[in-house]
Amino acid sequence: MTRDDAELYLRRKYPGADIKYIGHGTDSTAFRVGNRVFRFPHNGTDIYDKEMAVCDFIRYSVSVPVPRIEVIRDGGVFCVAHEMITGRKWSWHKFQFHPIRQRRLADSCARFLADLHGCDAVRAAREIPALQENIPFCDFDEISDFLAGFMSPRQMRVFRRNYERIIKAPVLARDMVIVHMGLKGPNSVVDKDGNLCGVFDFGSCGVYERWRDLELFYLGKNGPLYRRVRRMYARYSGVRVPRGRIEDLAVIEFLWRKRLFPNGTFAPRGDHFIMKNIAAALNRFYGLPRWMYWGIYLGMSRRRRRLGKGA
């Protein structure tokens, strides 16, 4: 359903209501109707049935409000609606010059993740079968042709060896938990003091390794915020946080299937995006100082230019 079609449906369904277009995301187009949010999916509808069930399952176990989702099937129209969770927007660096607010943000995010990860994942997977469709990694053979355009054969061998080491690493049963896979500014809100006061968009969640939720804070490149989240998460959850594992997962996050394989094809990402992520991964895999990242990136740029001229 297009944006215009969705808006027309809402105006017919709720005549006289204050209807405002919110935005167009990866999975849906959203509108505000009074004090409710309506989302119209771009593809399948199963993701929202799962999201509704997950929110209901975790609602009384987590420290912040989550949406109470209503699935609407009205003739040929499908959408979901929930009351707005009010709060303020935040980003990885919003409170970097406000240490107290940043500390509160870190503490409340860590508490929420510890609560979420403490839910009974075995029972959740049994009651919500869609959660058993784990957050997948790409098979390297599926992406090798694509990556070969950026790396030399030797670099490809190093990347493959480390990529497979990371995705095939054994995961302890206690670390298989319900993960949100998107706790960040666009999917949550904070109060005026910086405390997390609402989390939404559970469409990408699943039962998987708990560290997938902490890697986003590492990727946010706000060191004090990430370190505080890591420390407080360990305190709230009682689980030792393996920094090396989080950093390994972070450097291959850009190859997560949902991000680069929408509708079975690679997303239209520019060379700069791909090269900076590959350079960061190789920098870690080779065990090089951080400043040498730029040397790898520049070498990759020259390789791309040569390949372009050859074409």
C-alpha cells in the first residue's frame, strides 16, 4: 500500500481526526491519528503478528513501557496500531556533554536489556514460533562475489577465515535469549532526564545471542556510553560481558541478512559504506593499530578505481 492509499484509508476510517504522516521506514509507513500510531507494512504481515505477541509476552517483565499492539485486518487493508509512547528522541551522542543524563540513559538501557534477556526464552520460542527464526548471518559463499570487488585475494582469505570463526563460534545456552536487535534512538524514547521511557519496533527480535543487543552501543562510537552500558549490564544481569565477542560481532554487523538482502537482493549501499566497514573488520582481523584503518581504506579505494578503469 502506498503512502497516499494509506492516508486515504485513515481519512475515510477516522473522519475529522488529526492525521499526520510520521515517516517511511524499512518495514512500514507510519501515521499518527490522534494519540495513536498506525503502521502499514511494505511486505508481509507476519512480522507484526510476532511483534504483538512479543510485546504481550514481555510487557510485565521489562522496566519500561512497550506498545500494546492491535492488528487490524479491514477488508484488503492490513495495518497495526498502538497508543503513542510519549518521550523525547535521543541519539548516540545526544547527551555526550550532559554526563548525568548520559549516565541515566546508559543505566536504563542496560536495565531494559537485562530485563528482556532475563525473560524465559524457551517458553517464548514455544509460544511464539516466529522467534525461533534466529537472527541469521549470511553464508559466505552467498556474498563472496560481492566482497571480492573490494578486497584482494589474500584479504578475502583473512576475512573469510575470521567471518566463519565468528558466526560458527559456540553460544552457551544461557546466552540464547530474546534480543531486540534495534535498541537505539529511532526505536525508543527518553524522558527529560535521559531515562529510557519507552521501547518499540520489536519486528526484528528473535531468540539469539545476547551480545547482538550490546554491539549496537559499541557501533554508536560513544565510548563512555558504551562502557557504562557494558558495566551496568553486567551488574543487572549477573553475566560477564565478553568485550572481544561484542567487537567481533560488531565488525560483521553490516553483513546481517536483513540489512543487505531485502527482497533477496543487496541493498543499494555506496562504496564508501562498504569500504569503511570492511576496512574496520580487516583492521581488527589483522590485529593492527586503529590508525591503520585508513591505510586499508585508501588501499581499497585505489583498488576500486583500478577496477572501474578496467571496466
